[in-house]
Amino acid sequence: MDNISKGLDKINIYPNPASDYIIVPYEFINCEYRIVSTNGQLVDQGKVSEDPINISTLTTGLYIIELIKSSENKRYSFSVIKD
């Protein structure tokens, strides 16, 4: 897990761990996002809005969300836990 989280910035993506949705900080509203699994597979993408990002179709595991701004891209990790 250290290799995955190394170099990732810390922001408040919550809840973390999550099961159905995640909320991205307001500063990233209108940014594009991509969610990838730890093996690099793209599992979701879209545009950040004021609504939570639906992750209910993701399986239990660690994921990385990349937030794409015009000046830079930021990557953050989060966990999905299903019952």
C-alpha cells in the first residue's frame, strides 16, 4: 500500500472508506475526474459536480481518483468497502 499512496496528495475525499459515493472538495467542482483501480484499469470517469460521485458499482478495494485541472492533475487514493 505504501507504493500506491506514495506521491499522492492528501485531501478530504470522504467518506473514506466508502461504499456508495464519495464527495470531492468544492475546489475541484467542474474538473474532470478518472477513477482507476490499483492495477491501472479505468473504472469510471466524468465531471465533478456538487453531487457526490457514485461508486456503488465498484468492488471492495483501493482506488485512485485523478482530478484534472487545466494547470495540473492531482491524484488521491480512497478505499471501497462492501458488506
